[in-house]
Amino acid sequence: PAPPGGGTPRRDGTWPPVAPGRIFLGHPDEDGLRAIQPANAEQRSNGTYMVFRKLAQDVVGFHHFIQASARDKTHEQALAAKMFGRWQNGAPMVRHPRQTKWYGASERHLINDFRFHAEDPHGLRCPVGSHVRRVNPRDQQLRDVAKRHRILRQSIPYGGELIERPEDWDGEERGLLFICYNARIDAQFEFIQREWINGGELFGQVGLDKCPITGANGGALADAFQIPGSPAAVTHIPRLVLTRGGDYFFVPSLDALKGLAEGKPFVPQPA
């Protein structure tokens, strides 16, 4: 079984893993389909496609925006958490809407063990437009659709220590070196970027605008984030994450790498 939050939630509370063909080439996906690129079965078998992005994060700008938009210090923490969908230590708002919880070493596996539709269908705890609901909707609305756009990702921070206050900034840019693996970049990584992060309509609900954290916002009135129960949306969200560079790569398996090292020709085959 997959770790909590790492697969597709079943109704019985378990998490079956993502189909191997969603990540690795040469294997069937949830629909029983297999990728046919690259055009040599031996070359693509157990390979994958990697997306690399260098993402600059305007941490100081985020702090300034939160301070300008919040009523007081307590509201600052809550607003930041609602935009992300998690408190600063990673505790999910679905489970802890009013106060953060510290997950100890023996509880770390529980930090992703939650559901949106089953526990917070209307986004009263964790807003529907928050970052975590967009990039991993889990059981939200269309469970079987969501699992077709999963990616395997990891990120490496760069630029120095965490900036707790704007006045602590040392002038160095902060950000992430983002890497993800998927069998179809267009239907997985690009779909998440286009439809879930920057799409104004999410899971059939209109008016959600773009992701408040990683969306292509520009500080305009229309760049807004709606919090349930709030009389007005938070507006003029600036661009907080900027792509500095990146590329797409084919990652062959160890067997294919060995063949390439030995000069083996991988002749294209008919589909």
C-alpha cells in the first residue's frame, strides 16, 4: 500500500498506490494504457520523464503582503496558512483549522493522511483555492480524474536559511530546485500547472482565480483569494514564485543506460 496521502484514497480509509504506468514507461496506467514514446520499447522500459525547474520565491514579498492584508499578528499566521493549506510546520488545516499541531517523529507519516471531500467538502477549514488542494486534490470532487494527473516530486531549497521576518533578509534570493517524474508531461506536470494552479475554474467551481502561492498573479485587483466566511476576498496578490529556468529530460533505466554506454542502437519501432 502507498503511504498516507501518497496514492488515491479509498472509501475504507486506505491509500492504494498510483499505477506504475503513471510514473514509469512500459507499464500500464489506471486505464490499462502504456506510453509509446520513446519509440523503442527496450529503451523506454522502466524509464521516465523528468521536469526540472529553478523556482525563485519572493519570501520577503510574501511577508509584506501578509502583513498588509491581515488585521493583526494572529490573523497573519492564519492567512498565510489558509493560502498554503498548511501551517508553517506542515500541519494540515483540514485537521487543524484553528491552531497548529506539532507532528513528532513517530507521527510524521500522519501529516499527509487526510482527505478534502470527506473531511472538508466546502473548504470551511482549508479553502478550496489553497495551494495544497490545487496540487493534490486527493478525493476532491473527481477522485478518479485526480489520480490521472499525479506526479512524483521532490524539491531542494537554495539561497540560505528561512527568513522569519522581512527585516532579516540578507539580500540573497531564496527558492527551490524542483524535480518531478511522470510518464506524460503534458497530462501530468503541465496539466497541474495549467488547470489546477492557473485555471480560474477548479473542480467545477468558478471564481477561484489562480493559486495564491504559485499562480501567475501580478498584483491586480483580480488576483484574489477567497476565504469562506470572509466578507471580501484578499486581493492584489503579487507574483510570489518566478521560474528562473528549467527543462524536460528523458531518464532511461539502468539497463538502457548500460546499452547506451555500450553503443547499442535503439532503433525506432512501429507503434
